[in-house]
Amino acid sequence: MRALFHRTAMALLTMWLIVTIGFVCVYKLPGDPARMILGRQASEEALREFRLQAGLDRPLWRQYPRFVDRTIHLNLGDSLVYRRPVVELIRERSAATVKLVFFSLLEVITIAFIIPLLLRLTGSEIARNWLQRCSVALGIVPPYVLGVVILAILAGSLGWVSAIFEPARIRAWILPSLVLAAYPIAITMRLFENHMQCELRKLYVVRAKVMGFSHRVIVLREVLPNALTTALAAVANGLASFVTGTFFVEVIFGISGLGRLTYDAIGNKDIGLLAGLCIVFAVAITAISTTLDLAQLMIDPRLRGRHA
């Protein structure tokens, strides 16, 4: 219970810092928010009326609680370019990004956890070594380079896939999600394999073998829970690459998601939209990281003992 309270408190503190940074970006960066929203041709009278209605004429210590209250109620303001509420734009584009991240996480779980575990149970050393080499090769290439190379080879030279992204087809998501998941797969698989190998050499495994337990039972009941905790931490740390990777992957493959929306917001200098997107991305990463931390506590009792 103490560990749960600690993780929840840290998550809430992190989200508060994220919102505060978003407030600073919107209200303290050089430039007049009213001028950016109404445009350069707006009259001084229109600017004064807008500042009065939006509360921009108030001191920062009064604007800050209002900004936090609006953020809690999912009111992130309007986009300077699209002239629409930021929440509506995020809601429209979030489905594609959530789908991309979902398939990427599915590939991370399959390639970095399930396949190595099955190969460990079957004792296939050659297949496991080849899988590790392929994952490392994918992980050392940046997402924007990997995406361009894969499209050039598979779509341009070989013609195996279509160069035009078709979101209605499930198989169209395989390549973008693989490009996004390449780096987390490489890091997670390496840690998972190394910790499984270290656990298999420990005395409790030797004792279990002497007592007659099968290799399958030892791996699944004893080795796997101990090896999972570090690998889950690697997945949590790799979530940052998901955020930065979506910018390039969605642009390269033509996916109309939050990454593409962020890319356009940076190009258009849409500060209001960019601040809202940063808050959404940061809160999502914090929530997922906290969930993975709690999963580690549930799997490994040694971690729970540290908070007792």
C-alpha cells in the first residue's frame, strides 16, 4: 500500500510539473498571445477586449490557477492556425496514434518477451542468437532513417507493400509500428536475455535442477518473474522514444496522428496547440510509466519489501 501511495504521489507531482511548464510556455515565452490568436491585422481595441475576456490582463499568479483548472477540465484553448479547440484536434488525431502505439507495444511484447521466452524453453540457441542480432541491427538505426530505408526497399525496389498508407488495412500498420518499436525491442530484448541468462546461473536454479524440477518449470516459475522486472523498466524508459518516434514515423508513412499534428504545429509555430500536445504526451507517458512501475511491484516481492 505504501508503494502504491508513493507511485501515485510521484505521478501526480509529475503531472503538476508538466502543466506548470505548459503554462510557462504559453504565457511567458516572447510574444503576445492575443496578437498571435487574432492575427497581425487586429486592432488595439480588439486586442484589449480579447485580453479582458481571456484573462490575459490579469497578473500571472491569478492566471495560473485558471490555467490549471482549464487543463483539469480538458480545456486546452484554441489552435492559432486551425482556429479550433485544441481538444477537438487531439481527439480527432489521437485514434491513429493510439493504434500505432498499440501495435508497437504488441510487437515489443511479442519480439522482446514472448519469442525469446519460447526459444529459451525450446533450447534453440541458433535462432535466439539470430533474433538478437536482427533486433540490435534494427535498434541502432534512427527511426527516420529506418522508415525511409524500409519504404525505399519494400515499396520502391521490391514492390511488396504499397507506398501509400491505407489505415483501413491492418497489415498497413505492421511496418510503421515495427519502425517505431525497433529501438525499444533491441534494448528490452537484450536486457531480458541477459537477466534470464544470469538467473539461470544462480544457486537457486541449480538447487531446483537437483531437486528434479524440469527446465520449463524453472524458467516459467522462478527465472521469468526475476528477469521481467528489469525488462519492464526498459520498456518504461523506451516510451520516450515512442513520443519522438511518432513525429518521424507518422510523417514518413503519411499517418494523420498526433505526431504529424505536432510536426505541423512546430512548423506553423502554433504555440497553443504545441503546449496542449506536450501536456497530453507527457501525461500519457507518466500514466503508462506509473502502470509499469506498479506491475514491477506486483511481479517482484523484493521491490515491495523496499517500501515496507
